[in-house]
Amino acid sequence: MRRGTEVNTDPNKVGIAPQARPWRPRGVRPPSHNSPGGWSPEAIEADRRRIRHALLLTIGVLTLVWGVFLVDLQLNLHLNRFGNRPMRAEGLIGVFSMPFLHGGWDHIWGNTVSFFTLGAMLLYFYRGVGLKVLFWSWIGSGFLLWVSGAPGNHIGLSGVVYALAAFLFASGIIRGYSVLMRVAFVVVFLYGSIVWGVFPIEVGVSWQGHLAGASAGLLLAWVLRKEGPRAPVVEEEEPHSRPGQERPSLPNEPDSAAKNVDPQRRKTLLWKGPPPRIPHRPLQHRGARKGRKGPHIRSKTALKKWR
């Protein structure tokens, strides 16, 4: 080693050979260089718009629900008579009006917290189909309850809450997208206990409405499984696709044909070369092992004389 020469032991400062491909896990896209975190300013701004869109729509729906509740409470309009009355013509309006009607502060507050969480998650992660799911959850849960023939006057937003929870859980499992599966696990962690609401356990609770909402959510998850977000398809970089390197010609194939290969078959037609040859090294036969010799080995005759 020459004097004055410093050895660089920092792995982050080691020089990289020209045209070297940086290592990254298989199937992971390289991060964008427009920002330190790998997110471009345009992507960050688009994500902020999605968050605002989800929050504003969810808060807007809850504002209407609370407005109807407060107006009815202050003016004593007795709007609860417009609830969902199954298999009755006068109760058909309850398919649309049932989510706006509540029986008290505890009732509306519990539905508000659940709807805000689930609605915001739906509109953020399922952009493109979020509004469709919300609309059909609203109508589908009420209609299934109306045709069920359950007696009584059913009110409350809980049917829509059950529909959203069932959709988020089932859709994340059906689509197999890692992000949506995490959302499904979060729903199970936060609202897994609401599954008991579909059984006739507590008196005065519309378990038929909860069951109708959950059924509507599961049905929507299956019908809309091919719409909305999907798992991104990551195209792996080919070993000879870097600039300055061309794919070698295949055996019995002209150079012009190698460039016109179908991209779908390009990966399978890449030439990988013959397997490496390992030099043969003959084994060294040492022969049979010879017996030990020395004064410690005596024959039977020698032992008799020695004794």
C-alpha cells in the first residue's frame, strides 16, 4: 500500500462499475428520482386530492344525516314514521329515508363514527367505484330489508355501515391486492365484533337490517370484483435491455428476426448460453490401507514366548 492512500471502507461510497445495474428486490420498481422519498410532486399532489375527495364526500353525507336528525329533534316532525316497513307499500319509502332517521343521540353518534371511518377508507382506496359502492350499499341494504318481511319500523344508518364493512373485507380478500388486503385486516381489527349484530341477540336492535346490509356488501364485492383498483403488474427488466447491450441472436436465427420477436415471448426466447463447464479432477486413489507395524503388535507365537 502506498503512503497517503486511504482505503474506503464505507459500502455506500464504493464506486460502481460503468453500466452496472443497481440491486433491488425482484418485482420491485425502482423509485423515482424526482423526490427523496421516491414520490414525485405530481403523485403527492394527486394523493392529497384523493384524501380531500374522500373526506369531503364522507363529511357531506354525515352533514345531511345530522341535519335531518337535528331538524326533526327541534321541530318535532316525527320523521321516524317514514322508516323501512318491510313488505308494506307505505314503508317502501324507507328504502331511501331509513339511513337519515335515528332514535337518539347514542344511535346517531355510534353510526357516525363507523360510517366516517369506513366511508373515508372506501372512497380513498376504491377510487372509481367508491361512489357506486356507496350508492348501491344505501339502496341495496334497504331493499333487501324491505323484501325480507321482518316486522317493525326499521331506522338508522347501521345497514349501510354493515354493507361498507362487508365490502371492504370481502373485496380485499377477493382481489388479492396487498394494499386492499391490509385494509380488510384493519376493518376486521376495528369492527370485527359487529358480526354479532347480525344475530337476534339484543332486543330493540334491527338485526335484520344489519344482515341485509352485510349481504348487500358481500354481493357488491363479488359483482364489482373486476372494477376499481387492481394489483399492479410489474414488468421485470430484461438482462440485455440496458443501453449499449443488445440481445444476442438465437441459434439458427438471423439478426433481423431477433429484433422482431413478440414482446410476450421475448423473455422465454432470451439466449442464456450453455451451462458452465466444471473441470474434471480425477480422484486420487490411495489404495488399500496397510496394516500397522511396530513393537506393539505381536503374533500369537510371540505372545506365548513372551509370557
